[in-house]
Amino acid sequence: MNIFNKVTLQSMKKSRTRTIVTIIGVVLSAAMITGVLTFGISLLNYMTNGAAQKYGDWHVEFLDVDSSFVQERTHDKGVANTAAFENIGYAALKDGQSPNKPYLFIAGFSKRTFDTLPINLMSGRLPENSGEILVPMSVEVKGGVKFAVGDKLSLGVGSRMNGDKKLGQHTPYISGQETLVPKAKRTYTVVGIYQKAYFEESSAPGYTLITKADAGDKADSFSLFVTLKNPRGVHAYSSSTAGSQAYVFNDNVLRFMGLSDDNIFNTLLYAVGGIVVAIIMIGSIFLIYNAFTISLNERTHQFGILSSVGATAKQLRNSVLFEGLCIGAAGIPIGVIVGIGSIGLVISVVAKNFESIIYSNVPFTLTVSIPAIVVAAAVSMVTILISAYIPARKAANTPVMESIRQSNEVKVESKAVKTSKQAQRIYGLEGTLALKNFKRNKKRYRSIVLSLVLSVVLFISASAFVTDLKQASERAVVATDIDISLATQDMDDREILSLYDKLKTADGVYESSYQALMKYSGVAKASDLSDAYWEDAGSHSPDETVNLPMEVQFLDDSAYLNIIKGLGLPEEEYTGQNAKIIAVAKLTNHMKANREHELDEFIDMFKSSSMNFTIAPETNGKPKMEQGRNVSIKFVNTVPPDGPPIPGNSGSKNPFIFKVMAPYSLKEKFETSDTHLAIKGLTFRSKHPTQSMAEMKTMIQDVGITSSYSLINFSEMLDQNRNMIFIANVFAYTFIIMISLIAVANVFNTISTNIKLRRRELAMLRSVGMSERGFQKMMNFECAFYGMRALIFGLPIGAISSWLIYKGMGGGADNIDFVFPWGSIGISVFSVFFVVFITMLYAISKIKKENIIDALRDDMT
């Protein structure tokens, strides 16, 4: 070890507090970088496993290959698994509505293929032989052709031909150029409806129907799915193996490994990680740079003496870089361990919340990556060396005599520290001295103020982000008193009521009901509608009639009777075949100022509280008045019971709510040949909805329901919403705490060392008669100046940042209000002054313990 390194170690030992605080800063920096990288890799690993479960655990698909190609790939070095299905052929889809998808494509699956390619059944079961088949829901949704379990399909199965060329699923439909050449007549029984063929390309010309491969059938065309041991070689493997064969990558899985051709996602993935690491590096460089700058201020005299006896600028720079290496060697390993441990703790806290939002059957666990640790250590060391090199270069280039005399430490003219007489009267002698000290060396104090500003802005911004996220999440899920609902448009009353009797016995269900919703149109006179209605509708004639779209909600008779009793209405008038019915008719565009969205805040749509109406079923949006009937409606202030969501009814364009409620026993009386049933539904309240829903699914399968339906767990949706808020809170506050710790360490390091550098100056003030009380008062003023200057800049920037975050998250939309961050500002004000005063008290206590004469003699060497 050369003499310069020995001198450096002695200086580090002499300033133990500064060295320890700098090491703590390095530990925090390394911990944050390690934590970010480890969490990112853990999350990507979780997303990769989840995508493999959802889309299939394969990396590349080879299309239209023969059996020999399939056999060769199973023996390839580096292949972990293969699965294939037979390309049985194409059949025409009659009455299909998608011009680019006119075919049904028949695929023959083996047991291994069923295991490799996930099939999400919506109803029915998997095929057990080559005469049974699964149909995707996309045939109905996109193709407009509906199949049901139990249907018999007689298909002419053959090949797509373009001249002499045989076409497959990888080749889009070529209108007018290709023909379908049938080869055999096949009959299948539909045994199930599945959600979607995730392996099917969006441009494929045929909807994939899945049957069981016939062992005795010798197929001449296969689709082969290959899983590699090392996915990073998938592109080279595919291009070298395929030859003239077409192949498709499983981008849904590969994108989370950074291996897909999705450049936008790859850019986003690396950009987000890079931005977060850059923020941490900037904060860390700021802290460590200040530490080395202060260290060099202490050693300036020492550097001058070494330079005077022949030390070169390079040797002095290397001395400082050696100090950086020593600090890195001490801090980085601890930081890496702390980072892995802390992010492991965070993941253990949020794992279940993540699983409930994204992939419920995939565990979210900590993934420790050696390359990530190496990168974290390298980035941390680069941060330290950058932080050390900048001040080292400056110190090494300082002239020898300036370093020995330290005449460059403070260069300021008298007018620069001049204070007004008014300030002297307000602050007194001690405050004036504090103010002059603040002015005479602005560079030294600027680092403290900037550290505090950074911490304030980050804290307020993170709090604003979480507040806006909570609002958005609360608005995203409408409050409902339903835990589970079943909705259908196909079941008749007998079937759905029979199913209702079974489902309401599920364990945990304590309240249940059934209902149906129909679309009608009501006819009203213009004079019956309120003035507020016509403010939006425009001019009108008092004698004209208006057609008003309405929904009639037929409720379980007992539930309807409970509403009547709750409103205090006489039962005899609202029960029976000729009874009055109730309705809610409110304008949604006119709300009272407090915007709490209570029902009585909406203005009535009609002038009168009860009316006689002629209502008629709607056909293509127009009422059929010849099938109309007269009803007597009482308008009430109540919230209609929640029901299942109506397909395709994401939001009403009408500026009003007009919903009629009637007992279910009157439904047949209202029905006509043109009545449009919007939805039928069963609703349930449960003590533990997840278990109840699982039991209900089993019951439905046992009954053998073939009609299409949807079973929704609203409680699970609300839980997902809460989990998203929880996860956002955890990561937002974890990040802000770590950044704030770096800022606090920076402030502590800077203030305490600055006080130490001023020990002769402070000793001089005490030697000429400044009392302990006056001395403490002066330092308190300095603390106040630090805090006020930081808050003057930090609070406005933080408020502006909060506004920008609010606007960036769609501020003003969906009733998301801007909440001024008063709470965060209050915490920031308290924290700034608390950190500054505590640090100052620590530094002053050290100064007060020193002998005044020794401090005056000290030349800081």
C-alpha cells in the first residue's frame, strides 16, 4: 500500500462519523438498485409463469409439418418438451359474419397437447373421442354463428387450395383466389364451449375446433409446439431448424423475457427500469458527491502540502478514488444483502394481493438473479466512482498555495453578505450572523437545501399519486350489494328458477333473489316533464308527446314487497294483477353542488309524483305502440336493487334514469312477441363468496346446463380493486422512504460536516463573548433558514407535481377530484425542520464539548 492510500485511510478513520454516514448512503443506494432489479426480475418471472399457464408453456410453433419433422424435433439437443396436434382440415362456416374468417379449422389433440395448450372451458367438457368436438366462443362473438352443447355438426372437411398450393392457418384468407376442396364428410357432437384458442393467430382464416386425435388415423400435417431449455436461443433455433416451414413465436410468454418482437413493450420494459435506476443513481450521486466534496474540503490543506513535496494531480485523484473503492467495498455487499432481504419481505407482503389480481394459481416468489446482483454492484460502484471523481479532479487541479492557505474555500465580496437594517432588527445579532453565514458560502448550503427539496417533492408526489389512484379505483368499481350474480339471456323461467332453488343452498349464502330486465318505451306529454328536463332537451310544444326509453325490472315478489314496505306505501294498492307499480325517474345531468351522488341530489324528471303511462316494447329502438298497455306508476326516491350487468350496455347515452320496478309475477302480463329481454339474473349475498362461487360452479356442471350464462363474483372484483390500491401503496411508500432516507443521510452528512468545518469560526465567536444561549440561537436561525428555503422551493414544486400527476391520470374524468396535498405538506414541513434541528443539535453538541483554544489552533490537517 502506497503512502497516499495510507493517508487516505487515516483521514477516513479520523472522520468516522462522515465515513459511516457515507457508507450508509452507499448501502441505501446499493439496496435500492438491487431491490429494483430483483423485484423487476421476480415480477417478470411471475408474469412469464402466469403467461405460460394461460397461453401455453411453449416457445415456438412450427406449422404444417410432417410426422418425420415432429419426430426429429423431439430428439433435438436443447429441447425440453414438444407437443403437436393434427391439422385435420377446414370446413365452411355457414352464415359467418367475418369476411376474413370464413372457415372452421379442425384440430386433433393428443393428451400431451391438452396438457401443453390450456383450454379454458366455458361450458361442457373435453372431447373423449374423435367424434366429439369443442367450439370456441369466438365463433359466436366474432363470427355471429352460435353453437350449443349437444349440437350435431356435419362438416365437409378438406383443404384450402390456391392453385396447386395447399394453404394453412398461417396464411390469411385470400378472397377470390383460393378454394375449399372437401375430402371427407365428418360428423361431430359439440360437447363443450371453450373461451379462446390462444395459439391461433389473429390473421388465421379458420376458427379452431378441437377434437380428440384418432390413434388409427395417419395424419400428413401437424402443428408442432416446442419448448426449449434455454429460451434465449429460440430465434436462432427456429431459423436454423425451420427450413422452408412457417413458424410462430409465443410472444405472450417471450415478451416477459425480453425476447419477443414487441419493440414497444421491450422499450417500455427497459425504459421504466432505466428511469427508476437513474432516479436512484441521481439521488445517490448527490449524496456521495457531497460526502466526497466535504471530505476534500477537510483535506484541502493536506493536499496542498502533498502537492508541495511533489505529489502529482493523478496521485491525488487516485487517493480520492481509493477512498471511494474502500467505501464501496464496505457498503455495496451490505447493500446487496439488505436489498434482497427487504424486497423479499415486500414480496411476501404483497404476493397474495398480486395473485388475486393477475394469476391466481401462480405463486409470486422472490427470484434472486446472479447477473442482477452483479449489475447492481457494478452500477453502485460506478455511482461511487463518478461521485468521487468530480470533486477529486477539482481538488487535484487547485493551485498549491491556494490549497495550503485554503483561500479558495470562501470567496465573496462584502456587498454579497450585506443584510438590511430591517432584517437586523427582526433577527437580532444571532439571526444576522446566521443569515450572513448562509450567504457567504452558498455552494455549501445549496446541497442541503436541494436534498431537502428533493425529499419534499418526492414525498408529496408519491402521496398525490396514491390519493388519485384510490379515487380512480373507487370510481372504477360501482358499489354494489351483490356478492355473486348469474346472468343469462337463453334460459327459460322454469330452468332458471329450478337452478335458483339449488344455488341458493350453497354454503355461506344468506340472501338471494332473482329478477329479469326488459326494454320498453313510455309515452309522455311534454307538459308532464319538468323544466329541468327541457333545459337539456330544448324547445318544445306543450301538446307534443315524447317517447322515453325505460327499463322494467321484474323483481322477486318478496324483494319487491320489502321495497314497498320500506317506502311506507299501502300493500293493497301495489300488489295484485292490477296494482300500481313504482319507478325511479331522475335527471343525471343536474346534480347538487356537494356531488356525493346520493339519490335525492338528482332532480326529478317529471312534475307529478304519479302518472298513467302507455308503455310498449321496443324493436330496433322504436316503440311498437300497437302492443302498448296502460300502467299507473308512482315515482319514488329509492335505489333500485342491483342486477347483473347487461351485455353491450356499458353506458347509457340518455341524460336520465327511468327504471320501473314490478313484481316478477306480472312479467308474463307484460311480455309480448316483440318484447326484448335484456337479461335474466340471480343474485346472492354470501359470507365467503369465493367458496360459495366454487360450489355453485360444481352445482351448475352437475345439473348439465347447456344454455350460455355468466357467473360473476363481484366481491372478487372489489377485492382486486383493494389489492391494487394496497400494492400501489406498498411500492410507492417503499420507494419514497428509501429515497427519503438517502436525502436524510445527505442532509445529516452535509450539515454535521459543515459545522465541523466551521469549528474555528464558531470557536472564535464563543471566544469573544457569545453566550451559550446566543450561540444556540444563532444555530436555530440557521436551521430555520435551511427549512424555509427548502420549503419555499419544495412545496410549490410538490403541489405542481401533484397537479400534473392528477392531470396525467385523467383528472376531471370519472369524477376524480383534485385533492390538494395538505396532509403531505404538513408532514413535509414537520419532517424538514425535525431532520435539520436534530442534525444540528448532534453537530453542535460535538462542538460544545471541544476546548475553544484547541479549536482555534486546529488547522484541519
